[in-house]
Amino acid sequence: MIKVELRDGNFIEVEEGSSLLDVAKSISDGFARSVLVGSIDGKAVGLNEKLENDCKVNFFKFEDAEGKEAFRHTAAHIFAQAIKRLWPETKLAIGPAIENGFYYDIDLDHRLVPEDLEKIEAEMKKIVKEDLAIEGFEVSREEALKMMEEKNEDYKVEMINDLPEDEKISMYRQGEFVDLCRGPHLQSTKKVKAFKLQNIAGAYWRGDENNKMLQRVYGTAFEKKKDLDAHLKMLEEAKKRDHRKLGKELGLFMIPEEGPGFPLFLPRGVELKAALMKYWEEIHRESRYVEIETPIILNKKLWETSGHWYHYKENMYTVKIDEEDYAIKPMNCPGSMIFYKSQLHSYRDFPMRVAERGRVHRHELSGALHGLMRVRAFTQDDAHIFMLPEQIREEIKGVIELIDKVYTKFGFSYHVELSTRPEDSMGTDEEWAVAEDGLRGALEELGMDYVINEGDGAFYGPKIDFHLKDCLGRTWQCGTIQLDMQLPQRFDATYVGKDGEKHRPVMIHRVCLGSIERFIGILIENYAGKFPVWLAPCQVKVISVSDKYNEHANKIMDQLFKKGIRVELDDRTEKVGFKIREAQLEKIPYMLVIGEKELESGEISVRSRDEGELGSMSVDAFIEKISKQIEERENVEVEVL
């Protein structure tokens, strides 16, 4: 008998040679039916894996990341088997599980079209019904090469040739189909019943544009059909909310052909950005930050000192000025260090909270660019806080409270992750202990739940990441707090302590919104363009019923404009119903209709985007109403889908 430790710390005894599935059945038959794969001493394996020694085992269901990955990887193999049945000449490349689904790259002369996906899905359903056992096995490198050469699988042959010569090759078989794969997989094809092939794209073999362009088919798979349906519904809603589509429709921004990855904000987009930044200014002023603006271009020596020249140069844009190398900044922190070192400091100066809306440029591959979410030029709402070691905990708490205030203002829920010391870290054990204790203590004193990511910190210090959730259930990593004890050393940053001696300050890197552009993209999609009044780029549209009332409509627009309200006039010779519908499509919070009745009464007819007709009221009463909403920055209710 061998002793098996379970996830909860309990032990059970099973016969030597028992499978992982046998262990699951010994817990209960229901549990065994619900698990998909497992692990033995931390190594992910299929349920058929045999136990030979005392070990620690774990089991994963679909709700676990490991379970989803195995489930969707199995779906990818079912796809590959189906396409080989339909087009036997297909050559297979790679087919991994990815977030929310899977893809498979194939080399096929026939150009797939959406109708082909339906044929492939039908064949996949047949394979699922066949309940084919999925068997993992190992072969020698020579056997693997022979097997794949006989099948004319050129890409698999290339992959095998890249593996170490003495390494055993892992393969998986289901029915007549055999694929090169590390696994693990489900026990059979029968569980993969809820799947959908979504779209076709092009992808260079191994991501190299010098290689052949392959066809990439994306799909997704779920354990239950209702979950698949919910996911597909969410994707449809996401299409409607796509910030690139809405950004164009609402006149917020564009990505010019002349500058891929470099957003061009249009007048309304600038208004939106300015409203967001006004709020940012206010909360930072309340928290006693000073603001600086550092140069966009700095010389090579600075980037060598910071380490970026050696570790980040492939992502930096460089330029020669007066025969000297310079770089356009990809990060703001070295500039903040120049500011710190521009004068002498005493312990009495701390904490120093230094904020910057810093414009940064980073080279991203063209295939990674995505609207405002992934760009080559963006503004970070950076801050660097210089402090004494004993001030770490209180300063971290202050930053957490500020970030919480901002996310709450927009109605976002979020979760927090604490990332600890990685293997390739810099600094002493004592420094890391103080840093990690400061972050952990701050979270615990605030009573915040958090997840620990062991070993996932930056090389220069631990960090706290904030992952906000939007109305579609998607998570976005925006806010972060990184504790840095290395940059002050690299730049020889010092202060004079109580003892009259020089000491090294502790430094926090912190962003709240992250990339301003990306945060605006998130807001566009979360609100579906229906921004709260205080944030809306156009808050009021004054609509003239006909040319006869244009003069009066202009006077009302001027009244609102002088009160700081963002207002536009629609005096086109179009029907009033058409103008109202257009304003609704532009998602403008208020529409003021000006016609004969309004001219005679001196009042205005008010229509709300969210509440419909509000009736007549005086201009002063409306200004008071909307000004209160703007001043208090009232949020709008966002339906969680």
C-alpha cells in the first residue's frame, strides 16, 4: 500500500499501481465523475496516471484553471482530428488551450470559410459521440520522427527535431488520430459536448513573418451548454461595446494609418480625457501629491544607470542627437529620480509623494496592437513616493485607499494580488522581509482579502496588483503598487537622517488608472458609451425645432456654456425626431428641445437619455440640476451581464 496526501491535508492508502481516477473514486463516485485531470507531486497528469510511491495528489474540475486548460486542449485535439478527416492533406502545427478557448494552426491549401466551420463542428460532434479513449504514451525521438514523417506532418517533425535528442517524446492517441503533445487530457472525447468554432485568422508559423502563413481557427469549449451560451452572449455584447467601434461612432478617437499604435484623440475624446484628468488632479491634491513633468527624451547614460538600456532596449525607441544616443522614455521612474536628486533631502522631507501624467512610448509588435488597449504611445498616471522604511505600511495604506476610492467611483469591483520575491531578485533577505511585511501588513490592517502570487514580484521588489472587473465579467489589471529598494541604489539617492548621516530612501512605484488610454477604453466598453453626466464629452445637446428658433437656441447654449457645461447645438434643417434619435445614438445625457412653446414660455423641454421626457423647466433649474450631478460626479447604473 502507498500513502496519498490529498489537497486538504488528509491521507488515504491505496494499492500500488492504482490510478489517479481510483483515488478519486475512493473519495466518492460523484467526485470522480466531476474531476477532469489531476496532479501528482505538483506535476499535471491525466486521471489514468498510475501511482507508484507515496505522493501528494490534487484534482481539478472545470472551474479550476488546470481543468479548463485540459478540457480545451482536448477540444483542440478533437478539432484537429475532425479537420484531418475532412481534409486528410491538412498539415497540423500547434493547437494550445488559451484564455477562454483554444486555437489550432493548420497548413491547408483550401481556404477555410465560415461555412466550413459548421462542417468541422458536425464532425467534431461525431467524434464526441464515438467516446474515443484518449491515451497518452511515450516513444523515442526516432520513433516519433518516423511516425510524423509517415503522416507528412512537417511541422511536427520540425518541433521534434528541436527537442533534446535523448528526451522521450510524449504523444496522445484518440481513435485513428495521433498528435505530438505533453498533455494532460481528459480520459475520452465524450465530455466535450459544448463547443463552438468562432473565427479564422492568419498566423505565421512560429510567429516569424519570414515563415509560411498558416490558417488559425479559434474555438471555445465549456462543460455545460448553458455556460457556452452565456459566454457567446457575452461575446456578442462585447462586440456591441467594442471601444474601437464606439470610439468611431461617438467621435472619441481614431488610430491613423500613418501611425499604427499611436491614438489620435478627437475633440470629444479630449473632453472625456480632460474630465477624467480633472478628477485625477483633485484626488491627488487631496492626498498631498506634488506633480512634475519629466522630459520625454533622455540620454543613453540615464537608461544605462536605470538598467533599461540592457534589459528593455528592444521595446524602446532610440534616436541620435548631436552624435549621442538618446531614448524616448518607456517609463517615467528614471525621470522621477532626476527630480529627486536635483536637491538635497532630509528625513523631515518624507514622505514625498510625486505624481506625473507621463507620456511614454514602447515598441509593440503590430500583431499585438488593439485600439486603446494595446498601443505604442500612452500616458501613465504615475506616482513615485519616497519614504523612510518605517513609513512603508502607512504609505501603502494611503495608496490602497486612493485606488479603492477611484474604482468605487466608477462602480468597479476588484480583487487584489500580492506578488512576492522571485528567484532572480536583487537585494538582501532583510530588505525583502521588510518590504513584503509592509505590503502584507497594509492589506491586513485595511481588512482586505488578497491572493498571494509566490515568486511573481518584480526583481527589485514585491508588488500589489489590482484586477478590476467590468460589467461583462472581464478582468483588467490596472492599478499596481511596487516597492523598490534598487533604483535608489542605482541612482545613489540619499537623504540625511536624524543622526546626520546619509541613508537610502525607500521608493514606491504606483499607478492607479494605469494607462489613461487603456482605462478610457475600459470605460467606453463598461458604460457602452453611456457615460455618467460628469464624464460625458458632450453633456447637453440643444435641439432647435426649425431655423425660426435658432437664435433662441443659441442663447440657451451660451448660458450653459458659460456655466462650464459641455454643450453642443443641433440647428440643422432636419426633423426634430431625427435630431433626437441621433442624440440618443450619440448617448448624450440631456437633450433640450427649443420650439414655439419654449420661445413663448422662456422655459426648455428636457429629455433625459436615461429617464426619458422630464417635461418643461426653467433654464436656471436645469443648470442647477445638471451642475449638482457634475459636482457630485454621480455614476450611472451599469447592468452586470
